[in-house]
Amino acid sequence: MNKQGPNGISWTDWTWNPIKGECPVGCWYCYARAIYQRFDWLNEGTVPESGIPGMIDERELYAPLKLKKPSRIFVCSTYEIFYQKHHSWRDGIFDVIKSCPQHTFQILTKMPENIDRPMPDNVWLGVSVEKGDDVGWGRISALSKATARIKFVSFEPLLGRISAGFLRNAEEFDWFIFGRLTGHGKKHDPKLIHLQVYDAVLRPKPVFLKHNLKDIWPGKLIQEFPE
């Protein structure tokens, strides 16, 4: 597990990655892939029955059991936990989650259509949405069908316009995270990001602005959490 601070993933306290290996989703902006390439972790193993890169790190799997202070823990920050063929991995991960009711486990997925179980009460379940396109619509629609006490949407990296109508359809969710793409030589339109955030703030739900918006956001960052 890795401790997070203001310059890390600021909406969580720890990242927990019991699955090691190259994420099969392959997002072009993935920061984790660069880290795995640097340390030569891309070929950590495979699931024998599928040939998919990755393996369970048994030592990491049980790490939350040793953490006594109640904390927010981001599950599988470098791997897609709901990649369709990983049912056996998920069983072990959720067994640990259920054994740690003092912690809040934050799960963020790009494949909510593969959510295969109701979430324990100590799980916050979210989807990642880059823009208000058909893919984004599909993800929030699939999340709406899942069972979790807290559901959220992470607009990060925000790569395009999120319409007011899109946010209205996401009103049933409990939390909105915003962040921009860093690296890759990309330029950002502060007006676009401000508009999306202002639209979200108008709704009576908590909003969290990631630290990477500090340079383009006027005033103090909004960093709210759901109850």
C-alpha cells in the first residue's frame, strides 16, 4: 500500500494494488503503465486460464488488515478490477474489504457493465468519465444499475465537454471528482473546466477538485466528501 498526500491522489489516503501487472484496458494516458515500464513490472505474471497479464500479490492483498487507523483506500489504482475475466481475483479482494469495516474502500472503474455483485457498505463505487459522449453515457447508465451505498463519478482526465444534461442524469450519484490530464504535452482550456465544475456545484452534491487543477482554478480548491 502507498500513502497518498496533497500531491498524490488527494481524494484518498492510501492506494492498494493487490493485482500486479499490465492493465489490459490500455488507456493511452495511463500513468501506471509508465511506472510499470520504468520498473519492468509489465510482465509480472499472467492468469493461467486466460493469458491476461497480471497476478495477485498475496502480501499486498492482506495489507489493509494491518492498517488500524480508519482510512480511505483506493482499490486497484493501477489495474481495472472489473476486467471481465477476473472473477476469482475479485472474490479474494472483496473478502479483505468485508474484513475491514473500519476502512472506506474506493473503487473506480471504466467497466461498470462487469460489476458482478452488490457492494459492501464500506465501498464507494465510481466510474471514470472523460467526456460527455456515448461511452460516458454508457458508464453512468451501468453505474446506476449497480448496488452501492455511495456512488460517484470521476471526470478525470476531463478531455471534453460535459453538458448540463449529462450532469442532470448523474444527479442520483453522491460525489463528483474533477481533474485534468497532466503530461502528454496537452493544453487545457480553463474556461471549459470551470464551466463543468460550476455546473456540478449547482447541484447539491459534494464536489472534489484534484490538486492538478490548482494552477488554473481561481481561489481555494473545493474538496468535499460524501457522508
